[in-house]
Amino acid sequence: MTKTKLNTCISSVILSACMLFHTNAIAEISKDDRVIYEKFFEVTGAENQYNQMLSIILSQFKQGFGAAIKQNIANLEEIRPEQKESFVKIMDNAMSSYLERISSYMKSEMPFNELVENVYIPVYSKHFGTNEIEDISKFFDSSLGRKFVSNSPKLMQESVLIFNNNYAGKLQEKSIKIAEEEFSKIKPEVEKLMAE
């Protein structure tokens, strides 16, 4: 099998999976039920959580990219230390530009209202009836519920910080090791396919 045929085959499988996911993700609910779900997302602070999620994703991109660049630069023996320092600055500028562009893209391609319509309502309506959503909304509209919502960003931020300090590095190292092991298992088979 040629490399082109293999890539075409892989692309077809991915496209089919995306189409299957998309058609199963959209739920049909009445206008009255939609109002109930929209109220639920309002009182639970879903839009703030969405904005915080975007910030966390961008922060993770930056951390991962920065760590990879520093690791690769540290392994370069053929350039002088001042060149390495300049290279890091260039890459930091590129990363800032990347984050600005990807943030803009995410906000334009994944606006909150579209996510409510195409992701959140279908998922929540699959697991909760409108009566349940109304009951949950009553809690979040109470003083305790509002306290929970107002503290959620801090809770998430502190949890992410603790997770990153205690687990992210170990997880990343193990993930790389496992990936290398798994790829080494299939390397002969892939090379054989590419040679055909």
C-alpha cells in the first residue's frame, strides 16, 4: 500500500467517524424545553466556565509547546548558548502569535451560543429531563447555588494548578514513554506497508 493510499484510507475513516458523531449529537427539543435548558446554562455560569476552559486550553498549549521547545533547544549541541537564548526568544514570540491566532479561531469557530445549541443541549437533554433541569436550576438560582457558581472558576483554577504541580509532569513523561513503546511495536508493520 502506498503512503498516499494509506493516508486516504485514514482520512476516510476519520471523516466517517466525524459524520457519525455529528449526526448523533444534535437533539430535537421543543422551543419551551430549549428555554428551560438555556436558563439552566445561565444560572450554572456555563458561559464563564466556557471562557475559563478556553483560557486553560490555551495555557496548556503554551506550557506544552514551551516545554517541547526548551527540551529541543537544550539538546542542540551545535549552537552557542547565546544562540539558544535568541532562539528561545524567537520561539516565545512565535508562541504568543500562535496563541493569539488560535484564541481568535476558537472564539469564532466555537462561540458559546453555538456550543449550547450543538453540544450542551443535546448532551444534557440525553441525560436529564426538563423537570430535572428545572430542579437543578432552582438550586443554582439559590444563594448556595450562586455561591457555588461564583466560586467555580477559583475551584477549577486551584484544581488545575495542583494537578499540574502534582501530576501533569509525571503524566506527560509516562505518556511519551508509552507512545514511544506503542509506536515501536507497530513500526515494522508500518514500514512494511510503506514498502509495498
